[in-house]
Amino acid sequence: MKNFLKLQLFALIILTFFLVLAIVRMPSSHPKLVEFYQPINNYILKDIKSDKSFWVSTSNDPYIILPKIKILNSPESFFYIDINYTSKSCRASLGESASFIQIFWRTSDEGFSENKSDTTPISMGGSSYLIPLRSLSLLSNIPDKTVEVNFRLDIVNKIRCKFQINKIMLGTFE
Amino acid sequence: MIKLLKETTKGKYLYGYYIAIVFAFLVRLIWISLIPLLSNAPDESSHWTAVEYLSEYFRQPSSQEIVTAQVGAHVLQVQMSYFHMVISKSVFGLFFNNDSILIYICRITNALLSIVVVINCQHIFSQLIINKRIANLLAIALAFHPQYVFISSYVNNDVFACWITTLSIIVLLKILPKILSKLDSKNTLIQQFNFSQLILPLLCLTLFSSLFAKSSSIIVYASATFILLFIFLFRFKQTFPIVLNSFNNYKIILNVIAISASFLLGYLLYSMHTIKLSMPGLSNYDVFSGSFMAQVIFYPRPVQLRQVVYGAIFSSHSFIDYLNTITQMNYWQLIIQGFWGLFDNMSLRMNSLWYYFYLPYMISFLYGYFTVFKKSLKYHYLTVMEYTMCLAVVLMGVGSLSFSYKIAFQPQGRHFLPVLVIVYYFIAKGFYVFKGADFTKRFISIMIIGSVICTTFYVPFNLFSVY
């Protein structure tokens, strides 16, 4: 067994070496970040009302429409949202499916549509979400270098969900 | 003559054990060939994407690649759990171009690691149980545990966690007698407090690996730390001078430095990774969700530590919520089904008769578990090890309950597989305390027969008829 343990130790050393190598060789890339300033009542709110220092959803389709923003005509973008869901109503209980954050975008005054949106499930332990905007690849068809985009944040799909938004940021890679 | 007869019998048992191990591997090969590629085993496609990416580039992906290319959720976490498959894929990738063949090769690598885990388990059982025949039988029974055979037969990061857990228990079984005999001033045979040249690197590397693997791999060390701390504080007046005095020994200081270095290396690697990512949000749960311990060492500041510990253990639910969940029969039904084998991803549910077959073993586990508390916590290493194992099962249960609520409510009995070795030990202990060695051997033999029928005939034939 001693030799077998030695063999396993050797395997662990090799695996550790590969892990170190993988992290050392990792390239770094820095996104350009744009922050949407708080509080959110500066923006268009639907079915969201204030409750002391929190916000509460009054329907199962509450959303925030952020102001128009000029972004690089690049599909390599993401949203970073730091949010605390504080009430039980936000959570999926026994047998229920997960709640979602959904981000819609549009370039003109047309309506928001599902094919121009990205979603992420609400994790109960986490308080920050990074949502890659993969649907923005549709923007690459537009010849302009910068595009004016309007984002809509469907913060939760549950009624009476109490939450607190700390930060909303849009990141873009050049 | 009697001596020769005993040796022959012992040899036969060992021979039988090795045949069983080879057979367990063959059974895994059957499962590997039957489980459809990527779509049916849980998250196999995401795990495979991680293996594929790492073997192609031999580096972690940049933040830009994470956002743009769909590298999958699992490659985002910095995990060592894939590198054994990365190595085999890279080597065999030189000879084969076909992805399907390479997936099968990675599955076989995982199956081989699962057999290493079984051999480690046999070693653990032979250390904990005086009767070697029971130890061998128990290891064979574990090799054919239906859910364990399943997770050994596709690409995932669970088998690695099981491996680290068994190695951690082996390390603890080597170092606990030394630590405890030193603390016990009544013991006249005080052993040296330094660890051997093999055990110290194993301790450091298993600690390091648990930072870069599933949280469950750290559970045994976490439990041992709690138990030792309890002993230390409970007899503070007696133990404090001994511990203080031990630090005069340069070998002990070297041991402490080596252990700290393994944590420091983990911290530096995580820091380097986070700096290179340079992305908000990714430095938190996405990267560390694999390892709770990594979150704790990376965020040592009190406020964040509190948040991370709270978030990792209790999610955002209250104690009452958890209490409500664990008092529901539905929860335990799902856990038990998931623990023994529920393969609904593959449209296959085991007949409920199988759960009735395993029922006596579950009862025996509970009996064996609670008999530990008949003995008070004293300095004997076996008692400390048993208490550590009891706590490990509880921590695993708490972790699993918390994880059940992470996104949608998904209780999974599979979470308990890293502590499978502990569960099987308590099953044997339960039978042994109840009716002695022969009774235990008989029941474990029945378990082996049942599990072999289940894994060799029942599930493969049903899978064959499904697909």
C-alpha cells in the first residue's frame, strides 16, 4: 500500500503542476465598464415600488428600463448586477422551477423581444450576477461602429419579491 | 499446518478481492458503453467542454473568452478535477481524431480513478476494522454501489472529490495516532509529533487539491479540525502546555510551514486568476462555487468572511426553511433514491424493490452511526476518527441541503458519494455491534450479490431496452 500511496502522491504532484501551469498561462483581458448610477428610481420602473430601503415587485413581470447608452458595435458584452434578494417570494421552493433575471435590448423604439434577450437563473446563495449578452451578436449586422442601445432589466419573475440593487454595470470588450 | 491453512485462506480472500476489483472495472466498461454520450449523464457536456478546452489550450480561459465563446459553466471554475482526463485526452488525442473515442477514453480514465478510490477504501476499512475479511467484503460492496458505478462511468468532477476524500482519511489515520498520543499525557509511548516523508506531502497536497475541487473534498479535514479543536479546548489546561512545548521542535515547525505553504500557494493562484480575469462578479461564486474553502481563504476579511460562510452554508434561507424541508418525507425520499441510484436523466428509474433491498443497510447505517456516541470522546485515535466521520456526514448533509436550494429546489443524494466510504463503514459497524462478525459478513455478502445483480444485469438490461 505504501508504494500505491507513493504513486498517488506522484499523480497529485503532476496534477498540481498542470493546474499551476493552466493559471500561469491564462491570458488577461480588461473590459470597459459603464456603471448605471443608483438609485433605480432615476429610471423607468414598471411594477416595482419602494419599501423603505428595499424595492418590491408588484407583479410577476417587473422591470427597469435603463437610459439609452452608446456601446461599441461588439457582441462581446456582459451585464454585471449586484443585487440582494431578501424575501422568500423571490425563491424557488420545493418543487418549483428557478426564478430568472432577463435582460432585453433594442436599438430603436421598437418593442423588446425574446430573441434579443439573455437570461440567468437566480442563485439563492449568490448576490452578484454576470450575464453574458450573447444575443448582442445580432448587432454585428449593423455597419456603424458605435450603436445606441436601450436595455430593459426584468429583475425577477415573481410577485412580492423584495430586493436591494447595489450595482448595475455594462462591460464591453474592444 | 494450521498456519499454512490460514495463509492459504487469507491468500484466497485477497485473490477473490482482486478478481472483484477487476470485475468492478469491467462492469464500469459496460456502463461506459451503454450511457449515451454527453446528453444523458448530468452535466456531462459541460464537463467535457472543460476537459476539451483545457486539453486544447492548457490554460484557463480569459474573461473575454468566457463572455464570448461558450466555454461552459465548469471551465469557469478553477478545478484540478479535470486534469487526469485532460492528460489522457491529450495523449490519446495524438492517435485519435474522433471526439466520441476521446470521450470514451476520458470516461475510462475516470473509471480507473474510481477503482483507485475502491482500493483506498479497502485500505481504510482494513485500518478501521480488525476483521480483514469484513474489510475486503465491504470494499467489494462499495465498488458495486449503483450510483457510484454510474458516476464512475461518465465525464465529471465527482470521482476526483471521492479520491481526495479517501486520501484525506488515509492521511488522518496515519497522523491522528501521533497527534493524540502526544496530547495524552497518560500514554507512556509518546510518539514523535513529526509526520513521515510520505504523509506530510500527501497532507499538503490533499489540502491544496481540496481548494481546487468540489467543496465535499475538504469535509473530512474540516471535521477533524473541529473535533481536535474541541478536544484541545475541552482539556485546555492539560493540552495547551503540550502543544506549546511541541513548537520547540523544529520538525513540527516545518510541518506547520509546509501546511501553511499549501494554503498560501492556493491563495496566490486564486489571486493571480482573479487579477487576470479582471471582471466584476466572476471573482465570487462563479469561480469559487467549486470550493467553499477557497472562498474562505480568498476572503479572509471578517465582513466578507461572514457573508461567504453564511452564503455558502445557509444560502439566503432561514433555519426554519431548512427545518421545514428536512421534515418533509419527500426530501428524504429524493435523497435516498439519489444516493442508491436514480438515473432519471437516462429515463431509467430503479424499481422501488431495490430501495427495499437496501433498507436494512440504511437502518444498519443509522444504528452504527449512533453507537459511536456510546463512547465518550477520548484520546484514542479510532474514537476520534469515528467522531470525525460522524461530523463529516452531518456537514455533508448540511452542504447538500444548502446546495439543494442554490437555484431550483434539487435535493441530490449523489452529494453524499464522497462520504460513501464513511457510510459503508457505519453500515458494517451497525451489523457488527448488533450480531457480531459472522452476521456482518453474511449481510455484506448479500449486499454484494444484490449490488452485482443490480449493476451488472438490472440497470444495463434496462438501459439497453430504453435506448
